[in-house]
Amino acid sequence: DISAYLKLMVDSQVRACVNSRKAGVLSLNWEITGAGTGTNQCNCSDKKKLTSAVRLVKALYADLDIDAINHAILNAPFFGFQPIEVIWDRVGSYILPVELVPKNPEWFLFDKEGNLRLSTLGNALQGELLPERKFLTPTYNDINNKSYNPYGDRILSSCFWPATFKKSGFKWWVTFAEKYGMPYIVGKLPRSVMDSDREQMKNQLEAMVMDAVAVISDDAQLEFIEPGNRGTSADLYEKLIIACDEAISKAILGQTLTTDYGTGNGSYALGKVHALVRDDIIQADKRIVERTHNQLIRWIWEINFSGGEIPKFTMFARDEVNKELAERDEILVKQGIKFSKSYYIEHYGLNESDFEVGA
């Protein structure tokens, strides 16, 4: 039930990890590339028409809120899939998407052929078939899952029990703190007093816990008893919460060092390993975003143009070269190892059209 996973977003660790994972892709730059330079020659009337078509796609993307769209697309890894409605309209002589609206995945289902259907009040189980080119459906399928599932794999399903146990752990921890975090107050009265006097003093002591003020008779006594050392018991709740946070981090980020701290077990070498794992996740999420945008551009091209090489949406990082990685690769190249073009694109953020790999 996706509603259960939506509720997990109130957990601070889940939200922090989700935002961190999304930020890894949202921080990348993007551009519209290709068209007209490949072997698939243009069937348009002339190259000017192709150039105009490419400019149209670029102008369209300049007007769209790409960050908001990418933010919605990146919900797919957490909920399995993310339906995004495409609002088409006539703009001049073209039919173009003027808005992309993410929708709640709970409203949708898939048929046996993998077609997206809208669950309605009149047809909740089978749903109503949706028009072609109406919804983009970015989907996340774990690389370890060999069978394709149109609903995708939901990362938040791995966070459900850690988040649930953590919530209970906090509840028990607060109860423990209330019980053992302050001294016990014992009131002493002479044996001869009436039960009503004992009850009155009990009520005064209960009020004193909140207000620290009490009025008692001169023959009554108050004694404050400090609770024994409960540190070991309290540590159990803290360790439970830390373990739950680490499990959530591993499920979402593939590691724990980015959001968790204070355990004293981190190291520089371990941090580098974790960084590599996180980069793999960013690359996987980036491909989901690129695939979704390229599907939209393909629709735009099919509706408005014919032939020619379809432009592509690509994401890249304009960061400094990873010096350690470059030095390592230089050593390997000198030993005779040859890297593919895709390796340089993935690890150095280079554009395919900007370089050639030597023989």
C-alpha cells in the first residue's frame, strides 16, 4: 500500500536520505544534444527545418520547470513508479506539452500487457485505459530483480520496519526518561493522620512534579531519592534508534556515513568506498530521468516532425576531475588497460561528442 510508504516521509531520517539521494541527481546540469549529426539522415524538407525543430525542443525545455519535473521523476525509486500527466496544447502550428503534472501512484494500476490504467469509482479493480502519450511512467526496477515489474521496486518497502521500530523505540525512550530522568519524591506523614490527609499530600506531590511547588504541614517530611544508574538500559533504546537509522540509510543511499555520525567507526578509506557506491546510485537514478525526458521528446518529435535524428536529453556534472581516479586510471593505462568511451562518460562527466578514445 503506497499510502503506508507516504507516511514514512514524516520520519526525519527517511526524509533526509530521500532528499540527499535526489540532490545527487538534481545537482547535475542538463542539455538537449544530438540531432542532425548522426548516420540517420534527416527526412525533413531541408536541414533548416531540422535545425528549427531542434531549437523548438530546446526552447520548450527552457520554459519548463525541469527541476520540479526531475524532482517528481525521482519519486520512482521510492514508490516503484511515478505517473506524470502530460498536458498537451496547440502552440502556433505545433502540438506541445505545456505542463507536466505528477499524480499519486495510488490512483493507477497496470493491466496484464503493462498498460497504465486509471482506477475510478466505477471501475476500481480493472481501471480505465488511458490515451496514448498522456502519461509518462518512470519506473525503478532493482538491478538484482531479474523479472520486470511494471509497478517497480519500492525502496521504501525496505524502510518500513526500521522506521516502525524506531518510532516505538522513541516512545519507549521517552517513557523511560519520564520514569527515571528525575528523582522520586517520597512524602512522610505521622501514622496517626487520616487517609484524606495522605491523599491530599499525594496530590500535592503529583503537582510538585510539574510545578516544583508544594505546601505541607510542619510535621510532614519530603525525601528526594535519586534513581540508580540506568545508563545501560537507556543505551539500549539509543542503540535501537541508531540501528534503525543506519538500516534506513543503507536502503536509500547504499551506505551510512553520509547521514549518520557519532559512532566512531568511520574511516577515510571506508568513506571512499561509500562514495563509490553512492555514485553508482546517482548514475542509476540519472538514467531514469534521462529515459523519461527522452520518451517525452520522442513523443514531441512523432507528433510534430518526421524523420531525422531525435534530440536527446542528457545530464552531466561540470565538476573538477577526480584526481585520485585520474591518477589510478593513468597507471592502469600505462599497464596496457584500455577504457571504453562509456567509462569516461560515466566517471568523468564528459559529453560523448567532445572526445574520442585513442586506439
